[in-house]
Amino acid sequence: MKIYALTEQHDQQIVQKATELLMGQMESIGGEHAYDNILTTLHEVKDPDSNAELFIAEDQGIMVGAAFLNTMYSIRKGGRYVWLNDLYVREDQRNKGIAKKMLLAIIHWAEQHDYKGIELETGINNIATKRLYNSLGFYDVVSKRYGFQF
């Protein structure tokens, strides 16, 4: 298994494959214009000045998982931290340890780049995912998330 970050050196074919992979996630949660939104976002991620990263898990040349994150600053944390927006593994590839390997790669990457921590959210009833996060040292943060969309 190979896990790597999408960069400006990756060609359109890689971006296309990653977009198709992420469509699997979007189809399960819905979303108007999902394909165009993913494609646009991935092109922005490739920009070296972007504060976003996409990590891709590939097994025998096939993309099997992806993790999308943003890097931010926090006064509370005393510097930069990672917000993990999405962690997705293809349905036919689940329960093989791929998500754990991806999270370990992200933790290692964040530590190597001097980030202060990683935050994410998951559904309160997603027991398996919560168990995975807790097994890697993540802990519950009590909060209520709000959103605003233009």
C-alpha cells in the first residue's frame, strides 16, 4: 500500500481518478454538482500555496482511499493544526486497515511539519469510526459545530 499527498506534479489522470474515488463518498451523502465541486477543489489542492491537502491510499495501482484536510491556525492551540474534513475508503476495501494506515500517515506528516494537533468530527452513532480514532489517541471534544453557506 502506498499513501501519498496530491501535489502540483501529479497529472490530470491522477486528479481524475481521485475525483472518481471521492464521488463514491459524495454519492452516499448526496450533493448537487458534486463532481464539479470535487474536481475544482482538487485542482486548488494542487496549488503549492493551498492550505489543503489530499492524501491518497493506493493498493496495487488502484486508489482505495482518500483523506482531505485543511491546515489552520489556532490561538487556543498556539499555532497551526490540521482539520481532517473527510476520510473515505471505498466500500469494497473497508475493514482492511486502510483508514488506520491513512490516519497514521497523516499523524506522521503533521508531526514532521510541526502542527500542534489534528481535529475532526464524526457522527455520534459511528461506533466503529470512533473506536478507530480512540485507538490512535484521538479523544472526544465536546462542541457544537455550526455552518454558514453562501
